[in-house]
Amino acid sequence: MAQAVKNIDLWKKVLDNIPTSYKSWFEDEKKFLHKHITKNAQILEVGCGDGRSIKDVLDITKNIAAIDHDLKAVDDAINNFKNYPSIKIVLADAKNIPFKDETFDFILCLTTFANFADNKYKILEEMKRVLKKDGKIIISVFSEDAFEERMKVYKNIPSTIKKVIDNRTVIFEGSGEDIVSEQFSQDELKKIFETVNLKIDSIQKSGIGYICKLKIE
């Protein structure tokens, strides 16, 4: 049996040989962040990995905190931003974000939302808690059109797929909270966000993904 591969390892292999579909999505993410994030804003990234998205906003603000529950991801991110003392990267569970209420102007969760499974509601509630009342949450997710491109990536890594549900949810071999990868329609996202009293301020389709800006209702 193949050894189970952690999600962070799969993601690193994707980034090392990034497909055009993913590259276009990430480029649109960066443009979206530059359009909406204000200068010197206080930012939290949830599920930062090794810091791909932190790099995208360094020219807007360096008031950045980030969390990930994978020790290797946190170590890599700390090393990548060791020359930026204002950037704080913490090993933490997104279901229990280690910051005070109403701390951040913007909370980012870029691509990682796909891996939250049933924890997504609790994590969104935590994001709301640490967000300032007039703040915004920016989330990017796989769209309903992503399945074919996702499977190309997963099969080429190679990843250890346990099962696929309804051509949308992929379950990987292994244990932990990041063995699930989902995609969403716009209607599904609206229902998820409404459940936790978040309103879609804007939503942009970008090839295989959606980029959403949310506010507290």
C-alpha cells in the first residue's frame, strides 16, 4: 500500500509544477487582493501553508498574522518570512483561532477552505469572532467546474485517493482534518455563508475557482 501523503505535501507538489488552470486562478486571487485590501491593514490568513498568499500582499501591508495546523507548513512559512519581524506565523487550529475578538481588518482563506469538511461552519464562526465589525473575509474555493482539473493534478502527483463522491468531493488516504477536498457551486457557497450570518459582498468566478468577499450581516 502506498504511504499516505499529507495534504501539505500534495499542495507543495502542485505548486512546484503548477497547471495553467491553477496559475490563472492564483493570478486572479492576487489581483482581487490588491483591489480590495487597504493599505497597512491588519490581516490574518487561515491555512497559510508556506506563505504563497502572504507574498501577494506584502506590498500592501506587512501587518500580517497567519495560522496553519501543519508544523512543516508553519516552519516553512516562518523561514520564508524570517526577514519580516512584523509577520507572525503560528501553529494553531482554525477551530480555535488564538487571537482576541475583533482584531483583524481582513481575514484570508485562499484555497484552504476546500479542506475543512464539516468543520467549515465552526471555522467561519471563529473567523467572524476575530474580524472587526466592518472587516471583510476573503475566501477562494474550487468551483463546480474544477473537478476535471483537480483530478488531473491528483493523479499526476501521485496522490493517494481513497474515494471520490459525486464527482466533487475527494477523500485521501490518511488521517487528520485535511484529507477531504471539496468544490462548491455559487448557490452552495451562499447557503454555507448564510448559515453563519455572513453576507456575500462580492463574488468573482475565476476559471476553476470562486473568489468571495464576505461581511458580517
